[in-house]
Amino acid sequence: GEDLVNHCVNDILVHGARPIGFLDYFASGRLDPRIAAEVVSGVARGCRAHGMPLVGGETAEMPDVYRAGEYDLAGTIIGVVAEGEALPGDRVRAGDVLIGYAASGFHTNGYSLLRRVLFGDMALGLTEELPGTGRVVVEVLLDVHRSYLAAVWPVRTAVHALAHITGGGIPGNLARALPPNVDAVVRAGGWPVPAACRVVQAGGGIADEEMRQVFNLGLGLIAVCPLDVVASARDAAQGAGVETWVVGEVVAGSGRVRWEGGSG
């Protein structure tokens, strides 16, 4: 539930919007009140953390749709932004800098591939240690998707664009923040790729390109900002407890994301 709220908060944050309300939808074949209450409590926890109300929701039982023990969770977020403070990406210019914000884990993407690698290729159980991490598999998989609202809000009007790194990875999401006359150059090796990502890549024999398209590789958000905003943006993130790195720059181009440098 908290994953869902934070993911949605980030999705509207990239437009410069502040969350003001949330609705949830919980569906199952047969309602288990205990599980439903635990999930909705996570939604409520995420809402409280952002000072917004859980304004409503829907609980549905559909035994012909869902198998026993399975449930579906979805949410709708409402946000507000002044037109003059929105971030459509049209201010991005050659010479801008890319700031990567640390992810708290795999966030909410790539789990089909994770299940295949961890439970298939590597034959691990939920309570077994994920090699090289010092943590068990279930702990790694349940790390809560980080919200970047507190880290970005103080400088939201100074940055030129934001990209929430979800499905499609860094290339797919950062490209949407670029106008057609520039490229984003990401410097591989410019930040520490988490051990869990490297373990999954090795365990599943996954190519670098697929890793980049599926996982966040340790960066949950990328800000595109002018050079003179870099220090204040990183200070704001540090104040919110989020580590950042300068991971690349914007150059003249055609709206593409390019990787340069070593591994990553």
C-alpha cells in the first residue's frame, strides 16, 4: 500500500505537482479482512506521510476473476500545480546537469524478471540470503518504494525537468523529459549500482541493455537542472536523507538517452 502511494506521488512530482488526495482499489476473489486491512493501512501510512487524505476507495470481490489468495491493488492520486510552475521539459538545455537520486531498492518495477531469476534461475527461497547483500530475499523485495517529494520540493521550480525511473528504466523515462533538440548523456559508473542488481544480473545472465531497460539500477529519480542549481538541489536531497550523484549532462542531439563510460 505504501509502495503504491509513493509511486503515484513521484509520478505527479515530475510535473511539479503537490499531492492533495488519494483513492485506492482493492479487489480479490474472496475478501480476507485481515489482508485487506493490512494493505489499506499501508496506503493510509503513505498518505499520512505526505499530509494528504485517503478520500475514498473501492473493495471488490470477484471470484471468477481472481484465484484464491490473490488480490489486485490500484490507486488514483490527485495533485495540483500552478500552470507557471509545471515541468513539461521545455526548459531543458544543452549544458544542463543530470542529478541521480538514490533508490531504496527495486521500487515497483521488474518483478516479473526478478521472480524468474531469483526463484527460477537461482532457485532461492524467500527466507534465504540474497548472496552479496547480507539480507534475505523477502526483505530485499519488500523494500518500500521511496518518495522523493521532500527531497525535490524545495527546488522544484529551479529544476528544468524530472524523470521518475520506473518501467522502461533510465532510458525510457529520462527520454520523456527531453525536448527533441538535445540528448541526455548518462555516465555509466557515475554512481554505485546496488549489489542486489549485480547479483540478479549475474544470476540470470542478463545483458547490460536489458538491465537498463527493466531496473532503476539504484537511481529512482533523475533531475535535469542548470549548473547553478546543482548544489542547492543536492543540499535539499541531503536534508531529506536522500543521497545523490552527478550522473551526466545534456548535450545537443535528437531527444535520445546515451550511455558513456564504464560499467553500470
